Amino acid sequence: MPSSTLQLGENMPSSLDDRLVAFKRLDEERQDFIEALIERNNKLQHDLSIAISDHLDQLNSRRLWQEKAQSYENKLNETFEDSLIKQGATGGGEAANRLLNNIKRFTQQHEGAIHWKIIVRVYANIEGLLKKFAYIGFTEEERALRHFVAGFTQSQPLFDFVDAGQGKERADHKIKEQLSLFVNNIQCKHIVLGIAHDNGYVPTLDPYKINPIIASRISLLKPGHLGREFYSLPFEVIQFDSLFRTVELPNERPPYKLQNQSIYNPKQATQPAISQKALPVANHHLVTRSPIYPGPVLLNKDDERVDEHLGTPSDFAEELLKSYISNGNKLCNIHHLLQRCNAGSRCPYSHEPTLEGEELIAFALRARLTACHAGSGCRSRMCLLGHLCPGGINCTRKSKCYFKKVHGVDPRVDHEASETE
């Protein structure tokens, strides 16, 4: 007689309670798997947003500096010719040889000059020159400058191109001390000074102009323009062709321009668009605290998170930051913005160089190009990500924008959050 008892599979639980436990375990495993997939997807979205931001940043940077290169093409530096610096070590050697030949031609007027040993000392703030080249978009010169310096020094045994360090005063001090050392040395037959563009050296030369013998042993090299006050000095002025740039670099960077961007609040659609210049958060002063975070958690009148206005860094600071992260070098957000990275040498991101001032602000704003997943509900003082769309009402990405959840959020600060994470 057939049995009416339900036959269970060999591996199936023997009771309903056991089967219920097995189903719950499967549900938990499925939930864990879904959460892992969501976490993985969020990470991929985060990495993709960074990659897109980097790509757009490169495109915008290229356009910006192509335009600036055109506007600065006639504002060159009073160092060596651009074409020589671009050649790196080869150009440095060529510059040294041209300088040697020019000096030899100049000294032919002096008796016995054929036996003179020619010593050349060039003092410069190399780091300052690199920053200037980056500022005006001279990327080839920026890359080649250190090789140029090495080629110049190596090509002639008595030629030295010396990095005097940061600050104009360091190079000035060395030049003045070298002049003091050689001007009273009877073994030194003649001195050629490449300082005639800077009126600040005039007081240094004043003691020597009253002595006709010493004055006859000093000549001023004129790379481009001659400082006005040098015209009153009795020293011979000479100029070497096809060696130096004829016009100096700008001494001051151009002022940055604030975007007059309107912000629209859909909750008050009957009101006109509000100019960013009228917003209380849009002051133009840079935040100076270090580290940048933790900072205040600012909310609008609807208790939605808005980003603190850190200020607008200059184009110069932006370009310096881009030079730091070139060639795939990624800076550590936690270290630079929070100063709390505990990974040390195990950190996959760079802790160098130290960011300060406008560079730090530029880096903080760059981190905000990645949208915070918590959006307007974020209350973390440690959050480095963005809570407002960088494009504002002009955002062209619409539904594809990573900040679409916060489109239309009123950016005006109303109060600080009373409870933060």
C-alpha cells in the first residue's frame, strides 16, 4: 500500500522548523550578496566620477592655457632664449658656448685678454622659474629647465648655474657677495654683471662708480630693457645677441575672475534668479584654517546640507596643483585635507608635496567634484565630497549628472547643524 507520508530529499531538513532556518539562512546570504553588489557599484561610480572629473579638468586646462599662451607670447623672461631652454641639456650647452664666445669677443679690446680665464656664475631661483613657466603655460620649458641647467654647468669647466633657493633675496645676496669678492681682487681683470634690469642693484654699485679704475673694470649686461636708474651710472653697457630673451615675464599674475553665476531655487520659482554675488556665502576671502576639515556642517532653511564657501583660488594655484598630480600621481585626500591618514608608507596615495594656502583650497574644491552619496542629508563634519552641483543651474548633464539628487537645492546658508557625525 503506498505510503501517504511526504518523502523528503536526502539533503532536505527533516522538519518544517529546520526548513525555515535554512530559508532564513538563504535570505541572509542573498541580502549580504546584494549589499556587497551595491557597495561595489558605489565604489565603481565613485572611481568613474573621479576619472570623468580628471578628464574634463584636463580638457578645460588645455583650452585655458592655450588661450593664455597666446596672450603671453610677447611677455618673455629675462633669462635665456626660449628655444635654448626647450632643448634641455643640449640647449644648456649651446647657451654656455654662445655666452663664452660673446664674452671673448667683448674682451678682445683688452690687452692680454686672450690668456684670461673666464668664470661664469648664474644664480637663480629654479623653483620660482618652474612656477612661472607653469603659470604662463610654458610647459616645454618647465619640463626642460633642470636639464638645461645641468647642460649649461657641464659644458664649460668654469661655468656654474647655481640654484640659490626660494626667494629673490637669496640670489641677490650671492651676486652681491661675489661682486664684493672679485671687485678688489687684482687677479680679476673685468666683471660683467647681468643685473641691469633690476634697479634694486643700483645702491650696490654706487660705491664703485666714484673710483674710475674700478668703474672701468665693470660692465653691465643688458638682456632686454635697462633699468631706468642704471642710466646715471658710469659703467659700460653691453648686449649679447641670440642668447637672452628680450622681454621679462610679468611680475604679477593676472587677477582671477569670479563667475557671475545665477542660482535657481525651484521652491521659490516665482522669484527671479539670484545672483551669486548677492549670496551671503559668496564672500571672496579664502578659508585659511589648516586642515580644511573637519569644518562646519552648514544647512539651508530647508535643513539641506550645503557646502561651505572656501574661496576662489587663483589660476596659478590651480596649475600648480595640476603639476603635482601629473603622470598619475594622486594626492591623499585624508592626509592633505584632514591630516589624519594613519596608513603612513602603506598609503597608496601621495603625501607630498605639502599643500598650503590657495593650493589647499584648490585641492579641497577638486575633492568636491565627487558627489556625496548621502546628498543633502549628510551631517558628517569629515565629509570631503560635494553636496551641491558644481554646474549650478547651468549644469548641462541633467539626468546624467552625478549631482542630480541635489539639483535645485537652495545653496544659501541659513544655520549650522545642531547634531553632526
